[in-house]
Amino acid sequence: MSVLILTRSDDNESVDMVTRALVARGERVVRLDSDRFPTEVRLALVDGAHGASVTMIDGDAAHDLREVRSIWLRRHHVAGLLPSDMDAQLRAGAVAESRAALFGLLGTLNAFWMDPLPVIRWAGQKPIQLRVARELGLAVPRTLVTNDPERVREFSRSCPQGIVAKMLASFRVLDDGIEKVVFTSPVSEEHLDRLDDLRWSPMTFQERVPKQLELRVTIVGPRLFAASIDSQAFERAREDWRRDGLAMLDAWKRFTLPADLERRLLELMKRLDLNYGAADFVVTPDGQVVFLEINPSGEFFWLERCPGLPISDAIADVLTGRAAGGARADP
């Protein structure tokens, strides 16, 4: 039997960390770089009177995917290596067909998924997360999602600490080949006077929550790994720690969550049908822990380095059945 890691060829060291943990448990690991399908990786499903077979050929290696017992959906960028100068309509059709083929073939396997793509997409919707978190008694910021400028101005007037703007989707742009991320940013009076561009795209606005610390809580099956960062000690990170993430890599510390918060987080994972999630919180100066969001595919590699949280081991335990998983076994 084997474990399949579905990722992309430019993924970071997280894949190697989990691979080492799986091999240490005696598991055979198969890596499928989704961007290399269909240009370099070959897949085949034969479904006939005597059953189905699913095979993968990657270079000189051939894999019988019927032996896969669990799948870690780490990253995907199906057909990412198709020629960029392909006819636009043909390229769109090839990407769509490749995506349907890849997930259709893998969907025939009798394998546990961490986590199925439809579940990740549903659970990743931040308005749903906030609703469920509030129902479970977690503190959450007041939030407005709108394309109506006047509603934004009204919302701002009702928030004494001010408001911030953020994205519901992971929005990135390329500037001279450099990938730039849209971070959470404070909304000024000048911004409130220039809201006409909302007609092109809605945005998300939240009340500004004062920060003592920020938390990243990684949940893997039944285990929680919490780390804190004093983002206010880094000028560029005060509104969004990701803005100066590289400078903060060695400043993360282990954090002990209250037992009641752990219980509510595990219930949140159950309600969202997730086995893996990376949740972000703010700890206010008066000690209140405020939930911001949870990323069903959030990064964790730097927390394995500092402060040394064994997250890859926990992932390997869920994938090999050594720890209970909470989600469905089929995509």
C-alpha cells in the first residue's frame, strides 16, 4: 500500500517533511505533481467488465494507483505546464479536461482524502467560517462583505477602532514577474472617499481588533499545535504579519490554548468536515482570543523549524490511520 501526495512541482519543503515522516513509518510515498499532468505525467483509467485499473507513469517509474490507501491533497495546479502561447480556447478546454480527468481518476480509488477538494472549497469560504465560529461561541470581529460604498462608510462610523480591508480569495498579481500578495490593510478617511471601484469587485471589511499577540493554530486530526508571534514588534507586520513573514521566522513561540478553546476549534473542524486547517487568531491586550479565519490548506513548514512543532508527524499519523481523521474518506 502507498500514500499519494498530490501537489505541484514548485511546492516547498512541507512535502519533503511529510514524506520523511511517512517513510519513517514504513510507508511507500507516491508524489504526483499536478502541473506536470498531462504534459509529462501520464495517467490511465481502464474500466471494464473485470473492474477498473488506474496507473500513473512518471518518467521511468510506473505506479499502480489502486494500491493508494490515502491521499494528501497538498496543492494543485493542473495542466500548469501547458504552453502559454496555446490558443486561449484550446488551452482552457485542455485545462478543464485535465482537471476533470485527474480528479475523476483519483476519485475512483478506495482511498482516504485529507481533504477532498469539494470540502476544501466549501470550508474555505470565510463567511461560512465566521458564521460557524460564532455559533460555537468563538469571538469573531464584526465583518462586512459588500460592493456598496455607503454601507462601508456606515460600517466604518460604527467601529471606534477603525476598520481594515481584506480579500475573501487569495488574490495575487504579477508585477514584472514578481508575485505580490494583497495583504490586510487599514482603511483611511481618504480610502472612504474613494470607494467607487467597489463596482468592479466587492471587498471584505472588518472592525480593527487591537493586538497583543497573533496566533497560528494548526489542527491535524485530533491534535492542535499553537504558536504565537508579537507582530506589533515588527513595523511592517502590525496589520498583517505575512507582510514581514520572513523577518519573523525565528520569533514564533509555542502557545498553550485554553482547553475550552481547543474543544471549540475541534468542533469547528468537525462542522467544516476538515482533517487539516491552519487557523489565525488575535489575542487582544485584555487577553481575549479573537478568531479571524481558517485556511484548509494553510502553510506550516516554518512552525516545524521554529518553535519546533511536529506537524508533519501528525499529518503522517492521520494519513496512515495512526490518528483518527474526521472527514469523509471519499472526495
